[in-house]
Amino acid sequence: MHCNSKLPVIAVITTGGTIASSFNHVSKSINFSLSGKDLISSIPEVNEIANIKLIERPPISSPNFTVKLILKLAKFIRETLRNEDVDGVVVVQGTDTMEETSYLTNLICRTSHPVIFTGAMKSQHEPYADSRGNLLAAIRTACTPGARDQGTLVVMNQEIHSAREVIKVNSELISAFQSPGLGPLGYVYSDGVVIYRNAPLEPPLQVNCLQENVELIKCYLDMSDLLFKACLENNVKGLVIEGFGLGNIPESLFPVVKDIVKKGIPVVLCSRCLEGRVLDLYAYPGGGRRLKEIGLIFAGRLSGPKARLKLMAALGAGIKGKKLQAYFEQEYLWRHKS
């Protein structure tokens, strides 16, 4: 839109979301109302830092994203970086599923170029609207050399997060995105972008399709085996369990989980806690040690929704058995880049 040969070229891909919406004070509702051009025009400061290549895609509310759409988007990002003369990509979308779309993109679209996801918690004309600031911060981050080779990033509220680590922890506040127990990689300050630590990078996957029919079950007090039996009877292709604490489930569920594993269905275990990881420590039936012994795969620090996406991607890439377990559990051997 603006051309200065001395500035980096950043492709901004808009997909809708709260950032492209306005608040109607009469109906007290939020609806899509802004084009990509409107969003870029709202931040004239961007002309001093980048040349913008705007790519407008049909607006979609983020709860309506599907893994097929995300796969298509990730491939489009890869093709844009490969075929277009761009130095980085910023994806604008709704925040409800941003932690999932950004993470799946991180798994299947590895590039040295910065790939940044951003959005807004507040629509236009709402008090405390954050759309302008978030979009400008994302573009500034995409122009920063330190954002290269970091995998996919999420920039919200002046904070830079790894897509692997970030979670939406609040439904309303502009500080909704956090990396529990770890914190941001860096910040977007008024005088520049500073990245204090590097993101842990998982091995990328070559994926043309994702395995469908992979389910997620969250454990809760006094739960029955109904959901687990439904998975068993409907021949799911994979299952992720969000256990208690370090990765423990009620003893009453141990037999049905064992039956699922015996049927050859890969089962991944993560914790429903926001911080920490799963560990094979407790040796009672349903404890992490026993679950490990019967073949459950431990997901480390990953949340349930992200573990499900990783399982879908790994199975779609043809990874099975011991290789699948190693793909999840080699996390313990990763080191931050020096």
C-alpha cells in the first residue's frame, strides 16, 4: 500500500475477528464491519516501518475455524513467503481460537521468516479498544530480526509469545493472552521491540492432511466412563486426556483407558493445570506411573487443545507407535537456542 524500498515488506493476512468488528451501542452487539484496508488505514504510523502487502480473506469468526481451514491457511502462508517478495507475515484473526490456529501453523509451517498472529479483545468503538495497538505491535515485531527463527508468534497487549506456550486465560481483558509459568518471549516498547528469550522449537511436520476423529476429554471429579466408552465404541483414531495435577485420572477410569490402548488407539496425557507438566510419579491405578506403563503418551507442558492438534498432525504425517511417543516426549531434550 505504501512503497519505500528501504523498508521491509510485511504481508498482512486478514481473516476477520473482533479486530475487524464494531460495537453497536443500540443493540449492544458486535458484528464484522471493517475491511483489511480499514485496519491498515487506522495505523498510519506503519508507513514509517514497513511496506504492507495486504491480503484480505473472507471474514470468519474464530470459533468457526476448522483444522482443514487452518491447514489451508498455513500452506498459504508458506506459499506467500516462498513466492512473494515479503520479509514476514502477520495474520489477523479472532482471539477465541488463536492459541490453536497459531500452534498448528507453528507445527506445519516452519520458516525462518517471522510469522505473527494478532487480533483484539475489544472491537472498534468499545472502551479500551486494543486493535490499533495490537496490529501495529505485530507488524513491528515482524520487522524485527530477533523474530526470525522463532517459530510462529502471538503478539497481544505489547507482549510477544511463543505459539506453543501461549494460552487465552481471560475472556474479556486485553491482557487475556499469557504463557503460564514462562512469561512472554519479549515486549513491544514505545522505542523498539525487545526479545529476551528464544522460543522452544519442535521438529516441524510435513503434513498434507490431518487425522480426523481425534477427541479430547477433560477429567473432573466423580466422572463416569461414558465419554471414554463412547470413544471406544466409535473407533476414534486418537484420544487426548486432560488429567488431574501431574497427569492422574480416577482409578475407576483406568480399566476403560486400558481397553482403549489395547485397541491400538493412541492416547496422549496432559494436565488440566495451566502450569507444569505431566509426570509418571504416582503408582496407584490411574496414576501417572500406571498410565505410562500401559502405553499412554505424555504431552509435557502442552494444553489439551494443543496436544490434540499435535496428535492430529503427527498421525496425519504417518507417525505411529514408538516414533509417535518419541515425537511427543522428546520435549524433555529440547534446549533453547544459544
